[in-house]
Amino acid sequence: MANRPAEALGLREGDREELARLTRASSVRAGLAQRARIVLLAADGEANTAIAGKVGVSRPTVITWRNRYAAHGIAGLEDEARSGRPRRLDHRKIVAETLKPPPKKYGVTHWSSRLLGKHLKISNGTVAKAWRDYGVAPWRVETFKFSTDPELVAKVTDVVGLYLAPPENAIVLCIDEKSQIQALDRTAPMLPMQPGLPERRTHDYKRHGTTTLFAALEIATGKVTGAVKPRHRHQEFLAFLKQVARAYPEGELHLVMDNYAAHKRVEIRDWLAANPRIHAHFTPTSGSWLNLVEVWFGIIERQAIHRGTFTSVRDLNKKIRTFVNGWNDRCHPFVWTKTAEEILKKANRQTTSNTSH
């Protein structure tokens, strides 16, 4: 016997548009879109059996979602909270235990999910979920460094002042050396990049010695004066300063450099005193990040050294010089944006506890 036409399901005002949107939206869960389609077909007077066939569910399922919509509207189509065994161990307790050092008997510096799970007699999956919920990552470690320089404020103010407001008609140069650059050669030729494959190289390599790159970065233009030398003693540094002076024969030069011992040797001080147009400005102790040439060292490391192959120190030096020449053809200004006040505010040690009541 043929099914009788079902009584059309009455829709609340404005629900038809929303139900239609749920059936079309790609971001909606498949189950919710299916229930919305069931309700729309029911509203069009389709029989329950016919709806079940079109949607691909059972007849009782159709009846269930018709009744849920009739009772609660669109909100009734959402999943209800499921019953189940309540969590026996609060995630906060897992995290609290994670923040404590592991007992000495384990001989480890930090917890793993398996070790903590064994310690608490729970599964490592439960531990991992608690860590995800609270953003705890015992396997990660970061570094920090406080400057103990008694002249921290004066030096930061001096160097940042040069960056933000250099003296009129003066040239500001950031100077430093990148030492112990290794001439590494792979034990087999590099395999070039291909569609779907990155460039590949052997894990092992041959060492052919090291070199030191001296560089002076002109912040107004980004131009670099460079030299490669076998060592980085004060003798090499003094020779490089003389090279910089020849490269900039006129006007005042303001040199920003760090506190490396070779930069403060008596020979360097005497040479600076004999060249009054050249002024030295020192970054704070443990504050070489304030020297903008460090940014440029990062650039040459990423673009020319890290993935390079060098058959000898001579080959390495040649390729460094080639990069410097190419860089000067496409260089750009290095713009400092932070004020001394902003840097010093962030550099100040923060209290780790507050005992005020």
C-alpha cells in the first residue's frame, strides 16, 4: 500500500532561509547539514519514508529530527551533550604536577607524557590532552639574557639615538666580525630542486678550514664594506678600520661596535684618538643584538653560506665577496623603529612574585 502524504512540518518564521543556508555552507558539519535537509523536506510535505530514502538515513532518524525541530527549532538540531564517565583526574592537577621538577629517581630534567602518565598512573594520551588544553610544552626551552652593564641606559640611549636621529652630515656605520665561518663541502654533489622535491644534499660534509668576515653596514643606504681575513685579532680589526676610513675619506664617521676585547685594545684607542673625525659607540654588554650589522650577518648566512658548498677557504672567501658586491647593487636602508625608552622598559627585569597584600 502506498504511503500517505505526511503532514507538512511547520517552520518558524525566518527558519527556511537559515536551514537552506546550512545545507549549502561548506563550513557546516555534515551531520547538521543533513538534519537541516530532513527538516526542509518535511516542511515540503514529503513522507518520512521518502525523506529517509533521499537523505540516506533510517525512518526513525527522520522522525527524531522532525520532533527535535518541532520542540526546539534550529537549536534542536545540534548535538546534545553525551553522558559518560566523568573525568576522574582534573587537568589542572596534571598541569600542576608537570610544573614540578621530576623526582630525582627518574634522572631526567623534564617530564615526557609517557613518564608523567606512568607517574600519575594515567594514560599518556590524557597527559598530552591536558598539556594541549593549557598550552604546556615541557620539551621546549628558550633562552634569555640580562645585561649587567652598569652603563646600560647610557649606551642604549647613545646607540638608538644614532639610529633615530644621526648627526647632520655624518655617516653611521655598524661594525662587527662574523668569525669561524666554515668552508664546508658536501661528500656528493647537490641534487637540484625539482617540482615536488626540494633541493637535497648529503648529511655529511668535509671541512676545509674557516674564515672571518669583517663588515661595516651603512644604515642610511644598507651598503656594506667587507673584508675576509684568516683571524679576528685586534691587528685584523685595526686593518679593517683603516679600510673603512679609506672607503669614507670625508666627513664624520660614527661606528657602532660591541664590547669584544679586540675592539678596545690600546692600539685601537690610539688609532681612534689620532683620527678625531671617527667616533666609536659601544653597545651594552650582552647587547650585541643592538648592532644592526647582526641583521645583515643573518641575511648573508641564510642566502649565501648555510646552503653553500665550498671546496676551500679561498672558494668561500670568493663567494662571500661576490655576495657583498651583489648586495651593494640591491641594498636598502636599515630602519630602526624602537625608542630607547621602549627598549629599556622591556629590558628591565620583571618581578616574579608580588608579596603585597
